[in-house]
Amino acid sequence: MFYWLSEVIQDAGGPALFKYLTARSVFAVISAFLITLLVGRPLINALYRRGYRSAERSYGDINTASKAGTPVMGGVLLLIAGLGSAALWCDLRNAFVLALFAASLWFAAMGALDDLLKVRLKDSDKGLSRPAKYFGQILFGLALGLIVVHEHTTPLPAELASELHVPFYKHALLDLGWIYVALIVVMIVYSANAVNFADGMDGLAIVPSFFVLVVLGVFGYVLGNVKLTEYLFYPYIPGAGEVAVFCSALGGAALGFLWFNAHPAEVFMGDTGSLFLGGAMGTSAVLLKQEVLFIIAGGIFAAEILSTAIQEWLGLGLLRRRIFARAPIHHTFAHRGLAETKVVVRFWIVSAILAALSIATLKIR
């Protein structure tokens, strides 16, 4: 809205403040944060009154009784603040923004359906089935992949559409052709589930998400700037700067959500929030050609999903024994007696270091 308004003002001879990516990114963060604070308390109270409360599963020696009854579906708050701010400050005609809005709504809807089933059945294990979740994620990934790779629909320069880029290397690693569609599907499924698995302690998923959004925002700004891409030897992607504004809006919403989600949490994001964030971040990484960088920046998410996969498939499935005391990995630390807040803060520290390393790849190439 403000982007369009700035065009009107500029055409009338006024200042072009809202045309600048940096200004709109800053305003997007602030707007999303303020929207979260404004809407947060009434929404949390409404969720509680209507019975949208957590039914915690038992982890044996890990006591989760204190969390039972906490309002869930807090991802609705992230959605309202993040997309609301993005609608205010992004260029809504931009193909990257439209793709990110589509990803956000698709994954938030899937997560909301999952949360509603869990609340209605009062059982955290009776939401959407795993095959149903995978089907929805694969379907979106397939649609995104076909759009990105096809020369007539891709928002990317045609020569970049199917190339795989990796950190620390100045040139494309290889051109995958239509195989790149399969990579995009895997990336989308991974990103959605990785954030979901990390959402197990107060504030655990939201802060690493914020750091990843910062990294993606920085890369969006750089890749959408002709001079910076020339200086840093990156391929120029016209229009990618709008990804920076979108990620800024989600980052501001994440900070606002932390206001209520910090220990002891007053609301949980639920699958509504975790799938929304994971889907939006994975889509951003695909559009910016930074899939591998996303895995590095979101190393916490990689550790969470990898520990779960190793436990289920290799340990319990093949070896018939536990490899970790608990999975995902944050439950192993809790099982060993580490306080929840200490586990969470240490994961935050690691996430910050990984984000710094990811941004450093802009020059270390």
C-alpha cells in the first residue's frame, strides 16, 4: 500500500522515501512488531476462551504438565502481523512477493487445519496424518518448482532458473535442468518440517527463525542490487529486493511473537506458525537461489530434523534401539537435566553464530 502511495506522491513531485528498500524494510519490522503487540493480547485471550489450548503429549521423565492448557494456534498472530506488514510495505505486483504470499497462506492453512483437529480431538497426536502433510507440502513444492524452472513463468533470469548455487563459491555449481524441480520439492518439505520439529520449547523455534529471516533479507537486498551484485560477484536478480522487505515484515512479527512466547510461554505458535514460517523461509531460499545457505543459517532446524530422522529410521526402525535419549535433539538435553531456558538460550547463541557465518559468505568466496 505504501509502495503504491509513494509512487503517487513521487509523481506529484514529493519525496520518494517509501520507494527505498532500506526504509521500507525498517518500517516493515516496526509495523509488524507493533501489530503483534496490538493484536497479541486480545487474540491470546480469545484463543483461551474458545478452548484452543494445548494438549501436551507425555515425554516420560520430561515434565510437560505446566504447559498443558496454554493457547495454541499463535501462528495466526504471526500471520496477521507478518502478512499485514508485508501488505503495507511490499510491492504487491512483484512476482517474488506474490509467491511468498501464496506460500505463507498455503502452509498456514495446512497448519491451522492440523491444529484444529488436535484441539477438537484433545490429542496432540491426532492432527493431520503425516502422509496428508507430505502431500500438501510436495504439491506446493512441485508447483513452485515448475514455475521457477519453466522459462515462461520463472521470476528469475532464465539462465539462473535451474542453477544450483552454494556458499563460498563464486559461480554456479551446476545447472540441474528439470531435476532442479525435485530439489525444490525436497527443500520445501525440509523447511516446513524442520521448523515444526524445532517448535518444542518456549521460544526455541522463533528466535532461530528470526536469524534466518535476517540472513535471507540481507541476501535479498544484495541480490536485488545491481552494484552490490557486481561488487560481490553474485548474479543479479531483478526484483529480489522485495524479498528483503517481506522477510523484514516476518522478522518483526517474530520479535513481537517472542514477546508472548518467551518462557513461560503465554501462547504456542502451533503448526499454524511453524509450517507458515518454514514454508515462507524455504520459498524465500528457493527464489534467492540460496537453498544451501538456508540449511547453514538454519543449522538448528537441520539438527532437529536430522536427529528425528536418525532416531526413527536408523535407530528405532533399523537397529531397534535408541541412538539419542530423546528426539528431536532438544529433548535429549532436557532428558539429561538441562533446564529448558538454558537449552533454548544456547540454541539461540548457536543460531546467531550460524547467521553471522552465513552473512560472511557474501565476502568469503
